[in-house]
Amino acid sequence: MITIPGWLQSWLKTQPEYGMGYQIGVAKLSTGSLERGVILNGSMFAKAEELRSLSAGEVSKAGAIIHESRLSIVGINLIARPSETLRGVRRIRRVNANQSFSAGQLEAVNESVRASEAAKDAPITATVDGEIFKRFSPYVDDFRITEKRGLTPGTFATTAEDAENVKTGRDAVIRYALENKKSANKRFTIKPVADTRLQRGIVQPAYGEPAGGVEVIFVDGTCDNSVSEPDIIPE
């Protein structure tokens, strides 16, 4: 795992998630090599296979020693789910400043992404007055929540009704097919104003999890004071 530099952390906060609690990208390392991996809470980068092999305790331990690594990230190409879809058109978008990947490097990454594409459009609808949503996260300081307690554009959550199926942080990992296997036992309550734009769908099996839960994307984020402090549920 590698700490993402502050200038990229600030940028990642403004970009859509790939799923609840994570983004996916291709990092260019200080060695010049490329690594495809998962971005956790906008601040940590880990290869997917590395992340899946770690228990929650080991993830915390790895984070504690991350600064001893000699590797650093000089740029990230974010693999994003476009705003008009919910379930899976993946595309590469250049986001790093003053760095570039060769055409051959990008084509190799694009080819691996195209092989797993599966698109299903989800119409943009609007919330009604009084609707409540939930977000599960391993982090009390979830980076998708703004200083004024709103959500940034492109943030994932679920409905309050579907969240009733989640009793533990591990339940959340299973039901929403989360790439991060650390217990998502911080439960935020979201109360957007009426007519907040969002997309709805069903989470598809991924990352070794059966999924099946309801997921929503807040296309434009949510207004200030719409997100509670988290409840802590069992791990």
C-alpha cells in the first residue's frame, strides 16, 4: 500500500467513486512502472490482489508502516464509471498533471478494461421529500463527506430500506460487493432535500462477493447538513 500525495488526494475528493467507498485507478510510480489498484478513502493505493489478501487488522497495520516505503505515486489515471451509467462502462481518463503514459502503456491498460466491460444504463431520477439513505464505510472521516456535511458528486450509498439487511460491517462488504475488505461498520444517514438527482440499481456480484443490494449514486452530491455523524455497528 502506498500513500497518495496530498495534491492528488484533493483532486480525488472531487471525482466519482467506482463503488461505495472506493475508486479504481492506474498509478504511475516513481520508478516509472504502472500499477492498477484500488484507492481507499482517497488517500491509500493498494493492488487489488494485495487488498483481498489482507484481513482488516493487517490493512490497518500496513497503513501504519506505509511511510517507510520508498515508492511514491507521481500520477494516477482514474478508471471511472461514467455519470450516465450505474453498473459498469469503464473508461480511462487522464487526470495526472505534468506526467504522461506512453500510448503502448495506456493501450495495455485499456485492453484489460475492455475485456470486462458490461454496461447497463440507469435513468437519472430525483429524490422525494423525506427519503432517507445510508452509506457504509470503514472510515469515520469518510472522504466523500464535505466539511459542511454534504456528499461530493458521484458518491455511492444505499436506501434506508435496503440497509435494514445490514447488521454488521462485514454484511455491508458482502451485500454491496465492496473491494475494501475492511469492515464497513460506520453507518452514515443521508437526508437529501427533495429533487436531489440520483441513479438507482442493483449491485452486481464482484470481488468474490454475492452482492444483491440496492445502490444509488448521488449524481451531483447532496446539500450541506444532509449527512449525519456515523453510527458504529458491529464489525
